[in-house]
Amino acid sequence: MVSRAPMIAGLTGAVLLLGGGAVAAVLPEPRSPGDLDSINVNASCGSDMHLDIGWGWEPAADIPIIVTVTTSEGEVIQLVDDDLSDLRGFHPVIPAEQLPDTSYSYTVDFSYGDIVVTDAFTGEVRCGSEPIPSGTPTTEPTEPPPPPDPDPVPPDPEPITPEVEPVTPETTDPDPDATTDPEVGVEDETVVAPAADAVVSDAGYTG
């Protein structure tokens, strides 16, 4: 199995962009089996893919050329060039329903007998772009956030009541002069008058 990597490098460097979504690559005139004269791929979003390939040699009638188109979305489509009426060209069409319906990239490979050429052509299909808003966008005014709450005022301290030691009333001793009647149990408050001083009479005094 022979790789055609040198041919691929030359093909990639000769890619030209054409109008209408067509991409073409033109090579110098090769004459070895597996080389290309040209390849043109026309594809757009949601449409068929048209390939226009010019072989650089005259393929043998008993050796078909198999072209494989692989997309980035996982589709693998094989096309066989066995049309003997056009020995130097191949013009297949891939229906849109076999292709992704979104943006995708693709590669074109082909094989001829023992010759396998990978990445003979690569391309990309883009489906539209993001809409561009018209006019100047308006933004609604936003209210500033409320200021933070001030430091909370601490509550008034509870009044402190000083502790007052209880006053014990003084006890007075009972009157020692008071006597208690043992029979009645009531103090005898009888006041005994002091005795009068004795009167000394004068011997010569007469009343």
C-alpha cells in the first residue's frame, strides 16, 4: 500500500477559493497513478455536495477508484468511479439528506488498487452566523443597592439595684424594776414612792 503524502502537501498549498461556495485545487500535470489533475468541491448548508475530480492518469478499466467523504459529524460516504466513458474525470453528487444539517468539516480520500490517498482534499461548510442586533441596545436603569444598615444601637442597660442588707432591730432588755405577777402573768407597774425624809422637830418649836 503506497501513501501519497507528498501529493497531498502540494494539493493543500494550491487551494483556491471560488464564488458560490466552491473550493478548487489545481495541481501541476502529474501522470503517476494516484496523482490528481484537479479537484473541486461545491457544497453549502442544506444542499447537495458536488465533486469534480480530474485524475492525473488513465485508470485501468478493471480497477475502480473509491472516493470516501468523511464529515466531522460522523457521516462516511463512499463513491465508486467505474464510469468508463470518462476515464480522466469523476463527477459524483452527494444528496443533502446524507449530509449534516449544521456546520461541518469534511475530508476526501480515495484509493486505486493498492494506492491509498488520505486527506486528498479538506473543506468546511458553515450554516449561517449569529444574528447581528440592529440599533443601539438599550439597557434598563438599575437601582443602586440599598446602603448597609448602620450599626445597631445597643439597648439601655438594665438598672442595677444595690443590695441593702436587712437591718435587724435592736432588742432592749426588759425593765429590771418591772415585776411580773406570777399568778396573772402581767407585769406589775406599781410605783413605790420613796419614803419621805424624817422631819426633825425643834424642841422649842410649837405648832
